[in-house]
Amino acid sequence: MSANARRTAVRRGTTRRAAVLLLGAALVALGATACDSPDGSTVSTEAKQTAAGTGSEAAKPAGDKPADAAKAPAKAGDTIALKGNDPADTADVTLVKVVDNAEGEDEFTHPADGKRFVSVQFRIKASGKKAYSDVPGNSAKVVDAQGQAFGSTVANTKAGPGFQIPANIAPGESALGFVTFEAPKDAKLDKAQFGLDSGFAPQTGQWKLG
């Protein structure tokens, strides 16, 4: 395949993926409007479990831990239990790792001038009675130290594979994938967020970065 043909194929593939993401966001937005929570939105930073949960920290007596340990914000490796607009729609979401300055998956994939790719790997487990069926890229964002939020991009990177679009996860099962963001080169990313129903659920999980 010639270089021009490859560039055309990449552009067409990116356009199709972008269309799917936008369509998914529009459909979920309509559903979220109809199921709007009367209690308002909340941000959860309480970890359900941590990567160190079976390690030395778990073996220490409670008295050996700082008094405010239970209040520490969730971080990479932690799992947050999230609720959707439907009570039967819940998921345990884990921020597995963050790959900053991720490299595009091929020679045609580059961030815009003055930007960088940041790929965040999530594990999503459908913990409720309903299957998880959504576009994870619509559900996540990263936030810098100034409070500026950055949504996902359709670009893939060498950090690893992304999620299927849409991601369909049966109750009790899980899926692992990267969501990639395009952030300014000089932005100091402070946190990552994830919400069910393409981010329109009344609850948002939040992890501290760095």
C-alpha cells in the first residue's frame, strides 16, 4: 500500500471512530436527561480496594497506619465502586496505570503542536445486574492542577490497546483498556475522572495522579 493510501486509510478510520464516539455520547446524553438524579452529582475518591491490599500494608495492625489513611484520595491501583443512572447499572473501575508522553501507534499518529499524549489504563468490572455497554472514552477525563479538564482523543498509542467501541461487559466480568488524552506539554496533570453512562451518571470516580 502506498504512503498516500495509508494516510487516507488512517484518516477514514479516525473519522469513523470519532463518529461512533460522538453518536454514543449523544445517545447517552438523551438517556441521562430523562434519568437525571434528583440528588445532584457527586465525586467519589473513596477506594474500594488498592493494589497494595494484599501486601505489607494490609498486614500492618490498624494502629500502625496514619489516622487519616482511610481518607487518603484514590490513586493508581485503586478501585472505585460507581453507580449509573439505573440502580442495576454499577461498575468497579480501577485506574491501573498512566503512561505520560505516550508515543502514537504509528508514524501518522502524533499529538498537535504543543500537546502530548497521555494514556490511562482502566479496568472496568460490571458489578451490577446489567451488562456494562458504553464508550469508555466518553466517560473519562484528566484534570490539571489549574482545574482545566481534557477529554479523550480517538488516537491510539504504543502504551497498549484501547477498549472495544462500544465496550460490552457481561455482569461479573471485566475489561482492560487504555483511554488516551491530548494535553498541553506543560500541563501538570493532577487527577483522572471516570463516570458511567458516558460521564452523565450522577457519580464520578476520581483518582489523584502523581
